[in-house]
Amino acid sequence: MPLLIYSVLRLALFAACVGLLWWAGMRSWLVVVVAALVAWALSYVLLRGPRDAAARQLADRAERRRVLGDRERFGVRAQEDADLEDAADEAARQDPGTA
């Protein structure tokens, strides 16, 4: 959830920058480029908390995947489906006449 919050906040900041620059009279395609640069700089300064929370979430998720390995990467139903597909693939490799 922190990654979603951070992304929404960055998009809102970008939209606010576009709106303010448009309101200030910048009415060309350059408004998007300037707004992106301004929003990037502002998000670096203003969104430190949400950015750190999103980074922690991603780091925790990567660590959990590293510890659990490939077996726990999917949900239960997706893992059952992957196991069934792996078994069918192995059976097809052992009996080339059925492929």
C-alpha cells in the first residue's frame, strides 16, 4: 500500500505543477517537461516519508521472496496451477509421442 500512496502523491504533485504552470501562462508542450522536472524536485524534498515507506515495503518484499524462494512466490491457487503445469510439462518431456 505505501507504494500506491507514494505513486498517487507523485501523480497529484505532477498534476498540480501542470495546472499551476498552465495557469501561469505556459501553454505549450514544454509545460509537461517543466512540470515533470519541478514535480520530481518537489517530490524528492516533500515526499521523503512516503518514499521511505515504499522503499521499505519493496525491500521487505524482496527479502521475503529471497528467504522463501520460488515456492512461495505465488498464491495457493496459482501455485497449484503452476505445479500442475510443471507436472504436465515433465510428463510430456518423458513421453515425446504425446506432445
